[in-house]
Amino acid sequence: MNAPHLHLILNHVPTIGSAIALGLLLLGLLRRQEALTRVSLEVFYVIALITLPAYLSGVATGMELEKMPDVSVEAIQKHHDGALVAFLLMLFTGLASWLGLWHWRRAARPSGINIGIVLVLSLLTLTTMAGTATMGGEIRHPEMTLEGAEPTAGPTWIHAASIQSLVTDHTWIWPSLEALHFIGLWLLFGVVLLVNLRMLGMMKSVAFSALHRMLPWAVLGLGINILSGMMWVIATPEQYMSNVSFFWKMGFLLLAGLNLLYVTAFDEAWQVGANEDASFGNKAIAFGAIASWVCVMYFGRMLPFLGNAF
Amino acid sequence: MSLATTVSIVVICVLIVVGVIGFAIDKYADKTDTSA
């Protein structure tokens, strides 16, 4: 399987997935079923995670398509610009959903403001995602445009090419992103290590719920790293898109991201009290999470050595 | 301004923003905490 094949599989997930999650959210609110609302937040978070490989495989596909003589480079760039906006909106929807789940776990009730924010963000995301999907379709399927109608317009206020020039033309941006990426990493890994080591049996006198309140710091670190990493990928896609180390890094990042959802929202982890042992299953998940984050760091560090970056 | 100075200023500014958001969320956790 190559990147275009992967993109063809994944590119429907953000649009259809966010429509399903939004449907669940609306249904939960209308029927006043909190369990349904909570599931919708979990689905938004998972869809936001899957949007990352959908976007990255799209960048790789664009690079392949640009080599073909009968494909409009302008249409590809327009789709990329739309995807960038849609990805950022999906990222913020995922972060807001995660924050809602974190609050819900701690307060044992949902936050009305948070649900409102997720609802607005998800509506924006779905609209933008649907437009982006249409632009993607128009690249190879001009027959889908109605006769006499103009192709879908891309965003005018943000362009991937502008971000590329911004990063490559200013010498201070790359090292600033490097510094922030490393600080984001230790913020994230520090908290993840604490939470998962507790699950493995260390710091037994501390209840899991006491460490749970640290999780937003980990997610802030993750946010810094996704944004800084995205800027590098947009600036120099050729360093990442044919880099085996980068694909392994992204794979482990998805696994580690799922663990973050588990420790945030699931009952099994939350119920581990002071001086209590976590179950074998929880310990296995904690070990897997630490291993996944170590692999994310390892393959990130190996980008120039196993792959072709820098 | 040297490259090191520019990078330091940018990084410190971003960290201040992240710190403010992080502490605001932590304060918010105090108000709703039922775990104790």
C-alpha cells in the first residue's frame, strides 16, 4: 500500500466520521442521554486523531499527482489549502472534546459551555471538511461539477504555500519550532510517564484521580507538537513523505493518542484509588502507552538516519 | 537582533501563553473537583 492508496481509504473518515459524531451529539442532547453525548465526544477525539494520517497521506498524494501531466496543480493546491483549514478545525474540535471528557470525568457531569463550543466547532469542521472533500474529488473527477457551475472555491485567507515560505524564508522559525517541539515533548511525556507509572504500581499512595488533573498539560504539549510538526511537514514535505521513520512515528502516535483517551475518560483507570493496584489489563495498557511514546520519540529522532530528512 | 535572541523571545512568549492556559484549566479543575 502506498500513500495515495492510504489517502483514498482515509479521506472519507473525517467527513463521514464528524457527521456521525455530530449526529450522536445532537441525538444525545435532544434525547437528554448523557451516555450518547459522551460517546460523541469520544468519537470526535478519535476522528481528530485519524484526520492526522488523512491529511499527511494527502500531502504525499499531492506530491505524486503533481508529477502527472493531466492534473491541475492549482486544483491540488486549493484542496491542500482547504484541507489545512479543515484539519485545524478538526484538531480544535478534538481538543475541545477531549477537554469536555476530562471535565466530565472529574466533575461527574458535562460542562454546558464545553458542549456548546464542541457543537459550534463541529458544525464549522463538518462544513469545511465537506467543501475540502469536494475540492479533492474535483482534482480527478471534473464530471462531478454541474454543467455551467464553477468548481468549489478554496480558502483565500490561508495558503499552504505561504506557510512554506514563512518557515523556509525566516531563519528564526525552524529553530523556534525545534525548541517548542522538544519542550512540548517533555511536557507531554512527563505527564504521560507519571500517569502510566502509577498504573504500573509506582507511587501507590497517590490515587489515579490526583494525577488525572495533570493531563491537560500533556494535551497542551501534544498540541504544541502537532502544530510545530505540521509546520515542518508543510515547509519541507519531501523530507517526511518518503521517510519510513516518519510513518512509524505517526503510527505509534495514533496508538499513544488512543491511550490518552483511555486514561482520560474510561472508568477502569479512574477507579484506581490510593494504595490500590491497577488490574493486569490496565498495567498492560500503561506499559503499551509508555512503549508507544518512546517509539514516537525514537522514530522522530531517527528521521535523518533511518529515513532521508535533513 | 541575533538569531538566538529572536528564538528565545518567541519560545518564551509561546510558553507564557501555554502556561496561562494550563494554569487556567488547573484552576477550573479546582472548582469542579469531585475526586477528593
